[in-house]
Amino acid sequence: MAAQGFLLIASFLLILLVLAKPLGSGLARLIAAVPLPGVAGVERILWRALGITDHEMNWRQYLLALLTLNLLGLGILFCLLFWQEWLPLNPQQLPGLSWDLALNTAVSFVTNTNWQAYSGESTLSYFSQMAGLTVQNFLSAATGIAVVFALIRAFTRQNVHTLGNAWQDLVRITLWILFPVALIIALFFIQQGVPQNLSAYQPITTLEGAKQLLPMGPVASQEAIKMLGTNGGGFFNAKLFAPVRKPHRAH
């Protein structure tokens, strides 16, 4: 292995070692349903704005909340995909998906199944990618983590029949875990040359003289949460092998 490879691995392990204690402490506070330092005031405003109470839920209420969120997300994502051609941020004027493909895709992303039956760059608009798939990448990952939180509380709480508040857990996981880390990853991708724009696809001429249409779009932001949340559905059909997805070998 080249020296650069060893340096990359060593840098990753060093960062992991430095962040292990603060990240672990933060996760422990979230599992204990304790606000992170400095965000209690922000959370109170959010709870009031969203109508979320401090009422703890039993397992049935917790499960119902998660099912409600994901069924609602499934319906919204299906509509975004099905009526894609009438929605904004569609510079390539791509048509809406057929009802069966829209349903298949919505179910896949809501359940974090990691299945794609289409080519992203030739099928989905930027709005569908951002407001649809990227949002569900966050929510499906947050749902999985919330289930783990509830499971840990079920084992550790004595003589208590509640598992926390699902709505508070989902918001905290999304805002204080997934979003900050995904933002850092996305900024790194952008610095390395991964596209993050809303431009129309760019016609180019290859070294062999052939004409080609180069896909653009909000790639970095979607790929960041895709990797963080272990979501398999990517922006491009070729996934990690798309040249504009990984223009630098550090990826």
C-alpha cells in the first residue's frame, strides 16, 4: 500500500479516536433523553412550534408514532415522484414515474431497503432527489436509531414501562447527530470536486471526440447522508463508480 494510503487510514483512526469520547457522551445523553449542552432552549422552541410534549410513550405509542411518520413519508414521497414533471427544479424536464415504480421507490427509501429499479440521473429531478430521497435518507436512518434507543431503554430502565418520546428522539437524532455529520461529509465531498448545484446537465466532448451529457445536481448532499445512514440508493446509476461522484481517489 502506498504511503498516501497509510496516511489516510492513520488520519481516519486518529479522528475516530479523538471524537470517540465526545460523540459517545453525546449519544449517551440522547439515549437518556437529556438535552445536549447549549441546545435546551432551542429544543423548547422546537417542541412548542411542532406541538411536541414531554409525555413519555409506552411501546405501543412509540411504535405508532414511528409507523405514522414513515407511512406519511411514504405517501409524500410517492406523490413527489408520481407528479415530478409538475414540480420545480427539473431542468431536464423529466416525466413523473409510473405509479408502480414510484411506489417501489418510495417503499425502498422509507424502509432503508437500498433498492433502486431506475437510473437516478435519467429518471429523477433535483426536487425529487432533494425533497424526496434525501429527506427519506435522513428519516429512515433516524427511525432505525430511534428503535435502538428504545431497545436500550427497555433493557436499562427498571420498573418503568415507557420508552421515551419518539418525536423528540427523531428530532434530536436528525438535528444533533445525522445533520451535522452529513454536513461535514458533504463539505468534504464538495472540496474534493463532487457536484453540488442545480445547473442543467452540461454537454461535453470526451478525449475521443465523442459528445456526452454530463449530469449535474445536488450530489454531495445526497451522497453524504447515503453513506452515513447506510442508504444504498445513490444519485447515479453507477453509484460509487460514477466519475463525478468520486473525482478524487481519496473517496
